[in-house]
Amino acid sequence: MQRSSQRFSIFVVLLAGLIITSVSGVGVAVYFGLKTAQDNTLDLWISMSRDDLADAQRAVDTRMNRLAQRNNHIIEKVAKNQLDLRDARFWQNDATAYIAGESDIAAIGFASPEGTFLGYNPQTKKLIKGPADLIETRLVEQLPLAGPATSQAIFPFWHNQLKQVVIGEASPVYQNGQYLGLLMQYLTLPGLSHELDTRNTGDGRTGFIMIGDRLIAHPGLIAWQNTRTGNDSPPFVAKTLEEALSALPSASDINDPVLAKLDLWNEIDFGREMQSPDDRPIVIHHVKVDDRDHFIITQPADKFASTPITMGMHFSPSIFADGIQRLDQLGVIGIVVLISAIIAAAVIALLFSRPLKRISRANRQLGTEDINDLPSLPGNLIREFDDASNSFNQMVATIKDRERIGRLFGKFLPTPIAQTLLQSTDDTGAIPSRKCIASILFVDLQGFTSMCENADPQNVVDVLNAYFAKTTAIIETNKGIITQFQGDAVLAVFNAVDDQPNHADLAVKSAIEIQQLAHSQTFLGQSLTCRCGVNTGELVAGNVGAPDRLTFTVNGDAVNSAARLEAMNKELGTKILIGETTREQMSNPEETILVKEVMLRGRSTPSSVYTVPIDGVELNLPKPADQA
């Protein structure tokens, strides 16, 4: 399976995953938090305004009910002949007692069927006496036609005698079953605006009451009323009912840009029906003024008049200042949390990736560098990483121990044999015996026994070790296995463990190099000479010894013949003797030189023995007579 060339660092993967998770989580939370906060802010102000409109409705109802109750109280006294509304002295002397504390009343009086009006003006503290107004004349004629009734709210209109727009309450007066006329009470529009809780709250909300597109309550009506009554010259006089009714101020007559854009209001669908506490529907509109959003909440106020009246409240954008500030703060907090999350993600990714990188780097070094140079992995607070580090350290320690054991084995056993034992699953240490054709090299020092007689024993050992070290290097370089060190002799075998087709050439090459070594070098100042015997034949390689003490060796006539060939060098004056079987398996047998036909011990037929020239070493061959 082909491995992809595109690979990613664990730090990048962890960081990307944590950042995506953090950003998405915090982003979703901030988004929905901001949206929820914005919706909650709008819902809060709508709820507050809805409650304020309900309070305003109750205030209007309460105010009009007070007028009706006063009218009913006076009518009852008239019916009992306790009061005479047609007597000017009542209005001049006693009327003030009935309207005490009512500063918003424009007038209270009596309109007769004869077209006269008699009453009292608390604003001027004067008696009102004169012809009835147009609306009053109409009401005196029409109201009794509907039958006996209690008080009736009067649609706002322009009152010529009072010179202002008023809203009133009219009640029919009867005495002894005879209809006398109407008891009238009038409220000023500014007074009504003061009375209502819909007056400008000072927090960006403005309340109003409208009939169609005409206003009957609004904070701006006070200034409009003063302008209307003080600057008209000559004073405005309504000559028809239409003029009297049209005298109400429109939205454009007062300084209210939201109401001035009444035609541009857009109704907002909140996806749910909104109602006031008294179950009257609430409508929410939206309009832009100077590129700023304004919201208008309206509801019908139809309890105190037969003509539909709308109560409302509109928001200035300033009401959202605190909410927007909180949203901004929430946004800043969200950004801080997001940045903190990213930093935390980077720290967490670093904490998690650092031990993984150390383990990965150590594994790469394990395959490419010297195991002794591998650093020990530190512990970690995370259990899994700590276990991985400890396991890796234990693995490295095990490998080092195994290599150390291998090196120690190599000092006592041939390296291939030691490796075979380490790789074996059998703890007995036994190596299966192997019968094979191999080449044997036997090397012995010449005159070493006499040298040892007069030499220091330790010096003898040191000389031998120096000699054996270089001899061993030559043999192992040529893939030979030293099976024994016998005093000053060395027994090596080629092709006993590993398959080596050219084992004969390797054995002869080792003998030549050992002779060159002995001829060209000294060992701790001591010159040495040696003899080599090389033979090839069938042998058996394997472990011999007791169960608890084994050694690897080779046995067979070919081994013995190699030792005899080495000893025969002394008789023939040669350095290297090669058996006939070895010559036959050499790749270039022509390089050998026949020395003699000999009868080896244990043989019934003579054998030819050969030698080879050695560069740098004089070749001493026996005389022809000796060869014969």
C-alpha cells in the first residue's frame, strides 16, 4: 500500500481541531447570545410599553369615570330638587366645590334645549354664560333621543367659548320626569396628556393617543395648545361641526418626526399574536427617521368613546443604548473568550503534541542512529503519554541489554552463533547439528613454546591477545567462524553456519592475509611466525558439552586433516599447505603450487598438497628429491 506523501503534524491536527471546535462553539454561543439579548431587549421594551399603554388606558378610563361619577352625583341632586343648574348663583358659588383639585378641567356647565350655556371656568375662575356651542346644541337635541342614559364621552372638538380643543363628558338632566338639558364637563388636551402615564417618560419612549391621524394626547400638545390659543388673530372660531372636529392637531402640527411619518409605518410580524393585559390586540410598527430605527406600539382604546381611538407608544433609538452597550460588552467578552479559547487550544495542542513528537522522534532515531545515543524520554502528567514514554524507555533498555549480551556472546562465541542463539525461542542454547561441506583453516604459531619458557606470563598473554585480535579480524572479515583458540593455535571454519559457495577461496585468502600480517608486523614488539593448514571436506557442526555448559565446535576427518596439513609445513618448510579437496573447490586452482604427494595419517592413499604464493613473503618449496 502506497503511503500518502501529504502528512500533517499532530500539533497542526490538534490545533486545527481545537480551534474549529472552540471557534464554532464560542461563535455559535456569541451569535445566539447576541441575538437572544437583542430579542430580549426588544421584547422587554415592548412589554414595558405594553404595560404603560395598559396603565394609560386605565388612567383614561379612571379620568373619564371620575367625570361621569361627578355628573351622576350632580344629576341625582337635581332629580331630588336639591340643585338648580339653571341658576347662575350655583355655578358662581357652589360649582367650585364639585371640581376642587381638578386642574385639568376646562369648564363645567349646563346646556339647555333653548341653546344657552351656563357654567364655570376654573381656569379663569369666571362664570360662563352665553349661547351653547355647536357641538353642545347638537348633543342637547340628539342625546335624549337615545333614551335615558348615563354619562357619554364627547369626541374632542374645538370649543369656541373656551378657545381650545376639549374632550368632555355629557349627561342628560331630568327633574320630575322632565328633560332639562345636558350637564357638561370638559378636559383640556394638555391636561389629559399630563394625566396619562403615556407622557414622555424621559427614557426615549413617547406616548400618544390619536383619533385617525389627529392627536388628543401627546407631550407636544402643551406647546401646541399655547400656540393655538395665543397667536391666532383674530381668534379661531369654528363655524361648522366639521371645523370644530377638524381643529384637533395632526401629527405634523407637533414636533414629532415619528408621528409625522405615519404613512410610512410598516407593521412588523413577530410570528406571534401580542395582546395587552386586557386582551386588546397590540400592533407593532417600524419606521426609519434619519436612518435610525424607531418602533411604534399601538392598540385600540375603545372603552370610553364610540369613535375608535388609538393609544400608542414609540421608541427612540436611545432606549437601546444600554442594551446595545451590553451587547457590545457581550461581543467584546465573546471575542476575549474566543481569543482565550484559541490560546488555550494552542497550549493544549502543544502539551499533547510535544510528548507525541518526542516519542515519534525517538522511534525514528531508533532506526537510524546508535541506540546508545538515544535520550531517555521524560515522564508526563498524562497517564497514557507517561506509559508510552516508560514503555519506550524499557524497550530501549531491553534492546541495549540484548545488544550487550550479543557483544558479550561475541567475545566467547562466533557472532553468527551468538545471533542464532539470541533469535532462537529455545532457552536450552542448543543449536541443531549440521552436516555440511566446509573449509577448515588451522593456524599455529611457530616456536611459541620456547618463547614462553623465558618470557613473563602476562606478557605472553598480551602478545597472544594482540595477535589473536588481528587474526580474528581477518577471519571474520572473510566470513569465517573461529570455533576454538587452542593455546597459540586457531581453528576456523567457513560455510559451517551460513551458506558460502566460495568458502574454499575465503579460507585460502584468510591464510594468505594472516601470513602477510605475521611477516609485516610485530605484536607488542614481538615478531611472530605461523603455519597454516587449509582443508575442505564433510564435517558436523553443532553444540557439544554438558546441558549447562555447551560449546560450538566442528568434527570430522576434514578438521583433523587441516591440523595435519598445518603440522606438515614444518617438515616441508612451507607457510601454507592446502589439501587437494580445497584446491578442487577454489575458483582459480591454477594459482596453487603442488608441493608433494604425502600420506596423511589415517589415510590409505597418498594425497597431493599444495601451497600458494604470498606477496611479500619468500616462498620456500622442498627440493625435487624431497618432493619425490
